[in-house]
Amino acid sequence: MTGSSLPLGALLGFAIGLASALAHADTCDASLVPPAHVSPAASVEPYHSVLRLCSKPDGVQRVAIREMRLRGEAALLLANTETLATQLQSAACWTCRDIDDRALESTRMMRALDKSAEAPELTKRGFLENAGLKHGEGEGAFLTGDLCPSSKPIDRDFIERLAADGPHTPIALSISGLWLTHHYADYLWLLNKQASGAIDILWTNHSYHHPFKRGVALDRNFLLTPGVDADAEILDTERLLIANGQTPSLFFRFPGLISNAELMQAARRHHLISLGADAWLALRQQPKEGSIVLVHPNGNEPAGLKVFAHDELTGSLPKPLRALTEAPQ
């Protein structure tokens, strides 16, 4: 396994502690406990995109965007259409009916989906670069980190510096399936940081394989590589994340920030908000108030992390750092 390893006792202690916490949580919570070793995406099967309005007897309503079976029982991935938060819940706790997008057209979730899916006119190059949500509302900044496949371990010093910013410092981590499967010890370390209250992680989908070939034109690279199944790239990453104890968010970031109109609609079809960035620090893009900041803590782009540390030290990074769910209008 690539990446740093943790003692088995530490892994088991983490899993037992989390299991105890879940035992005292909402009995409708369907989240799985992170296993000591990576669990494959295929362990969450069947798994389908749906759109259903779901209610509890107390009147609480949520929208189901996925249905699945977990531990042999029906479960739902639910979204709060105003806060954009997601949760995994037992289907038995909810009464649901099928709806279409028109039923949600007045909600913040649907406004964010529609706006992020607006693909500008395709150029002669045949692809879109940095399409989707690139800038948020209000003061501060929205920190995002991409976990693309890498042969290097996660930059733990960066996460520790982030945690020093204060308890529950938010970061949206765009996770690829291959990163999780090859860096499971680093993944568990991140969950430990989250469980301790040091950071708050929003898990953003970054595709399963994150295909890339150096030297190949962008209109035939990343998810535009011939033969790529966009639906599988999206859904298999969610399944893998769920199988390993976490909840997918409503956000999807295209590998390389490269897409086209068809890919934008694929994300939209699965009710995911396409995520760009207007401050990719390694490219020396200066963050402003409301910027969606992009770094790569996967070991592949240390230059961006150095810029982040410098900007924090000099006060060039807008504060506070805010949860990505607050970015869309």
C-alpha cells in the first residue's frame, strides 16, 4: 500500500471509537464504520441515482439523490436543499415519492446545480477549462484540496498547519477513487483529524480513475479520454467513499478542471454541483474575498502549499476559511 502506515492498534482503536459514537447517534444514521482495511466500491451494491422527496413523521423533508443497500438494508443519500448538506439514512425512516427537477426549481440546491452546469460556448479546442462554480458569496475564502492519484503520501504538515488555524477548520477534499485505495492509511489519518474536531472535511467527488496522459491534447485527456464512462467515474467514487465510512457531498470537481458540455450535463444529471476554482495557488492566482482556493495536498504540487503558507503568514489569504456549502448563492 502506498503512503504512510498506522499501527494496527491505532486503526482498531479509531474504528471502535467511531463505532461507539455511531451507536449513540441517530438510529436512522446508515453510515458505515471505516474498516481497518479498504473496502471496495463493489461492496455497496446496488447503487442508483434517484430524485425523491422524502419526509419523516415530524415533518422534516429531504431530497434523496441515491438509493443503495448497506449492511443488507435499504439506505438513501439525502440532501438538504437549502444548506446543501448530505447524510446517509435508513430508507425505513423516511416516506418518499418520485419527483422531477421542476419540483425543486425554487430551492438553493437547484439554483446551484443549474448555474454550475451552464457551459459557455465550446471553443474550437473542443473542451471547457475551469467550468462550474469558481467563486463564492461573501467574505473569506473556500479552501479546496485535490487528492488525485499519487505515488506520494499526503502532506500531513499542511493539514496540521490548517488545524492550527482553529478547531473545525473547513476544507473540501476532492477525492479520487484510486487515491483512496492506494493511500488508505492517510485516509484514516484524515478521518482521525476530523473526529478530533481539528478539521471539518467535505468530501468532493474527483472521479474514480482520474485518467491523465502527459503530452496528450486536452480535448482527449482527463475525463475526455476516449472510452471513459463518466457515470461510472462519478458513482463508483461515491460507492467507495460510502463503503469506507464517509458521506459524499453534492460537489464534483473535474480532473484537471477539464470538461465539456456533455460532461457538465453528466454531473448535473446526477445532481452534483460542478466545482472550479479562481485561485489555483500553484498557478499564482491570487485569492480574493469569496475565492475558491485550490491546492494539492497529495504530494504532487508542493509549490501551491508553499504559496498557501506564505499567504497565511502575510495575511494575503482572505479569512475566515468557510465551508464550501456556503459558496453557492
